[in-house]
Amino acid sequence: MSELGPRVRGLRSQKSWTLERAAKATGLARSTLSKIENDQMSPTYDALLKLAQGFEVDISELFEPHAAATGQAAGSGRRSITRAGSGQHLSTPVYQHLLLCNDLSNKLLTPFRSTITARAFEDFADWDRHAGEELLYVLQGEVELFTEFYEPERLASGDCAYLDSRMGHRVISASPENAVVLWVSTTHPHAVSSPA
């Protein structure tokens, strides 16, 4: 995460945007952007998506200082490997994410492995919601999946769920230990995110 603040500041500088202009483009509060730029907060995944959408970059480019500077478009035959124990860590109050295959920009999918630390519905400030769709596959433990339009579902190791990410959702660990899940999300970085 230490690269995120300078990267966001650099993207804003490249566009010659004030914090107010960047806030309008990303849908994030000016104070939130300032805290992110100064490494005073760890943004949620939804906030990262809003940053990527607002600055019109792939989410991986928020962590790679030179990713956008190369100007290379996505080509055929691309591949990425994330070795065990590596990946880009992203901590939030309710999840510990490990972004996978983060060295590729302009991906259609964003894969990440997450440790679910939330234990109650109330651990979340609001619903998570963003453009796209996602697949959730439980690797360890049990989770409870809350969605805006359905009854909660308990998912055990080996269970999975597919959902429209625009629908409010949140996941809590329902087992004694923190659950671990694989998430694969379509980010559609140029789509307009639903309001949170």
C-alpha cells in the first residue's frame, strides 16, 4: 500500500487536477483522497474501483508506478504468475486482500485471495457495491454472504456464489477461525459505479 498514495498523487498531477476535481471524478470525498494520497488510510476495494474509474486506469496501475507510463496496450499471449506468499496486500477493516496477478494492466478480471476478518453484519459501514460481477469461492472455513435482495446464505469450504456487484453485498466469517475466499471480480474500470 505504500505505493498507492504517491501513485494517486501522481495520477492527479498528470491530469493537473485539484483534489476537488479528482473527488468529483472518483466520487470520493476530498478528505478521503487526501488521506489516501498521504497514506493515512487504507481504502476499501470499492474505493479502489472508484479511483481506477475516476482516473481511467486499470486497478493494477494504482500500485505500479510505471504501469501506465509504458503506454503498452494489452496484447495477446499475456500471462502472469503469482507465487505462493507473494501478491499485493490490501488491508481493510473487514478483509485482508491479496491481489493476484497484479503485474498485468487492462485485465478483464481482478482475482484476489481474501481473509475475512468481519464477524458481524454491523462490522461494515455500508453495503459494498460497484460495477461488474464477481465470483466468490470459499477456500477455508465458512462465510455468511449477505446480499441486498436475497436472504443471507452460509457457504462452506468448496461452495461458491456468483453475483451482480452492483447489488449491495458483504461477507462475514461464520467459523471460529477467519475464513479464506478466492474472489474474482470484473472491474469494468470505465463503467459508472452505482452509488453506495
